[in-house]
Amino acid sequence: MQFSDYGPPGVVHVAEVEAPHAGPGTIRIAVRASGLSVGETLIRAGTLRDLVPVAFPYRTGFDAAGVVDQIGAGVTGVDVGDPVFGMTSTTGRGANADHAVLTAWAPKPVGWSWEEAGGAAGTVETGIRVLDRLRVGAGHTVLVQGAAGGVGAVAVQLAAARGATVIGTAAERNHDFLRSLGVTPTTYGPGLVGRVRALAPHGVDAVFDCARGALPDLIAIAGDPARVVTIADFAAAAHGVHFSRSAPAGDTGAGADPLAVHSLDIAAGLAGQGRLRVPVAAAFPLTGAAAAHDLAGRSHAPGKIVLVN
């Protein structure tokens, strides 16, 4: 899947390209499922053109799951035929395809479907990257704004696995979903500060913002902009809040945080214990990528949108 210019969902299309091959330190998989990144829908629309310059054609997809069919030089601990999930390079992308080259991976948990595994790597990387920056640990109280989305629904579980108490905002129709993940739900919008203070009278230690437009309230809840990290609100700098994006080693651009590669092994371990699931909002075939982009832009369905092969 790729697009050759900025535009609406319809610019995303199937293209026949030369198959990628595993180089040193990487593996190639026959993809069974891959994730749709909300960030890439913003890239496609041109919203991020000043923050994330791209070269066209842009091949989409950062996370995928499948069966190993090539192993690059120097790679150990994995064999052809192994089921894995993982991520591509942040610059190469191309996971929404028949074959993808992964730069980081872990064994696919037995309890995860291909759809869950295909949408896992990007969400767990983002979740752990931000929780690490916020230093969330046992005994802390964490607010996740936008807790029912693809990243939020995984981040709340990762925070709970660290021993934190988690409050999550979502539309009321998604509150039972959040409760099923061990989260205390509340609604977003006017009155948020008072609602959260009623739920956490001793205060909130950290705020993970997966939505946008509420930074003044989130800062008031945390008590300090340094205790708020956003992955969605481009007004972050004006409020003294850190905007986090994953970046390869050596990238020191605004908001760049080291890629949390260790997140994959953590996620696989938690999944093996039955403590982490990857909610899937919808699944589309690769040929339905434009429809998937359209849904991502207008839906608040809980979980991750994935593409299946």
C-alpha cells in the first residue's frame, strides 16, 4: 500500500513493487496482518508535512505480524517459519504489504490472533516509550486521555501491569470496554478536572494524552506540564508539554524520543501471562486500505484498525 501525493483516503492504493529482502540484522516476514497508524493518516492528509517530510511514493505501515521467510546476516534466535510480530524501520515503513522487513521483533504470543499481533508493535512501542518518559510505576495514579483508542487501550494495560492505578477518558459508550481493561472510566470535555479530582482525591502522578485539545485541563490535573506527555496535540510546546514521537538513533529533532525496542519483549511476556490484549476495532484486506483510512479519520471505535493478508 502506498500513496504518491497528499490527499483524502482515496489516494492510498495497491502498487506492485520489487520485493524487499532481509539485510544485516533484519528479518523478512510473509505478512499475515499489519497495523494502520493514525499518524500515517495525518501524514497522508498533509497535516504533518512540516513535522514529517516524506518522499513519494510513501509506503505505509510500521507494525506487522507474520511468518519469517528470510533471515539477514548476523541474526540469531529466530528461524524461518517462526511466527513473529514487530516493526519496520521508522524511515523505511512498508509493513502494509505482502512481505515486510522487520528491524525489531518478538515471538507472536500464542494467545493473540494474527489481527492482534499485526497491530501490536506500534501501540506497545508508543505506550512504553511514553510511560518510561513519565516514569510510571507501582503506586502511581495515571490518567490516559483518549483511553479507548488504539494506543490508549494498550497503554492503560501497560500502566496497570506496572502497578499503577489507571483512570481513562472515553465516550460513555466505551466505558464498559475500559472497565474490562481494569480502568476507571470518565468522560472527556468540560468539567474534566473536577471529575478526575473526584476519582483521584490524592492527585494524579502522570497524564498520557492520546487525544488533543485538552492540554490546559490535563496540566491542571497533573499539577505540572512536565508530568504530561502527548502523542496527539501539536500545541504541546506552547503549553510546555512534551510531544513524543519515536525516532531512530541519532535523531534529535523536536519531540524525538528513543525507539522503545524493548517494548516488544515486554508485551510478549505480558501477553503470555494473559495480561495484555490488543483490541481490534476493525479489519480490512489490503485492497481496502482506503476504506480503513476513511474509518480511522471519522470513527471512535475502540481499538486498533488492521489490514489482513
